[in-house]
Amino acid sequence: MFEISESQYKPVGQDNVSIAGRTYPRVVLDTLRGAVATGLIGPNDEVASVYHRRIQHGYPTPSLNRENVLREALPALKRHDVWSRGRFGSYRYEVANQDHSLMLGVEAVDGILFGSREMTLNHANIVNASKNVDMRWGRGGW
């Protein structure tokens, strides 16, 4: 699976291109060419399926003023019992992958029930600081 960003500064080809009797958006072919060029896939590897979807506003885009806005917006929402969390709800892309999003939910519930601090939302530099090597196979874990 690939996700491709675009902006006015980084345009992406949306025109259609026909290859071997099939038509694909140029961005799909450019992405596959890039995957081959970087060695992510081999030139003879089979691509099992292609699904392309363009989402106009697919990502929250951080800005230089983001933290100032969030310092006001998230507490204002919370005062109305809205805990805006998850990949798009927190507007913190640095803690927005699947495991972060799960922990944002867990920590929000812990905050609601027990008043616990939300480490993932508020301390990305801590939760992303190191890898957990204690629970790896053969190193005292499992």
C-alpha cells in the first residue's frame, strides 16, 4: 500500500495513462516506477491489485502555528465533552500511526475515567524516543 501526498508545491499527475490495454492514473504508474527504482519491489514482481483513491483533504497538515491553535482548540472541545483523538482528530501527525491511534483512544478513556495523563497526545518526544527491546524473542521476552 502506498500513500502519496500532493500540494501546489508537489503536484501529482492525475491524468490517465494506458499500458497493456489497461488505463491507470499517472500517479499509480509513477508510484510503481518509484518502488522499482528504490528496490522496494522488483521489476518482475507481480502487483496483485491496484486501487486508487484521491482524497482532497486526506491529511491534517501541520503549520508553524499548529501548537498554539491546539493549545486552545483541544481544551475548548474537551469542555464540551469532545475528546478529539486519533489519526485526524488530534492533528498531531507525529503520533498518528495505528499503534499511536490505539493508545490515544486508551489514554483518552483512562483520562475520562481516572483523570490519567495522556502521554501519547502530549509527549510525542517521549513515546517515540526509543524502541522496546525488552519484549523481543530471545531477549527475556515472550
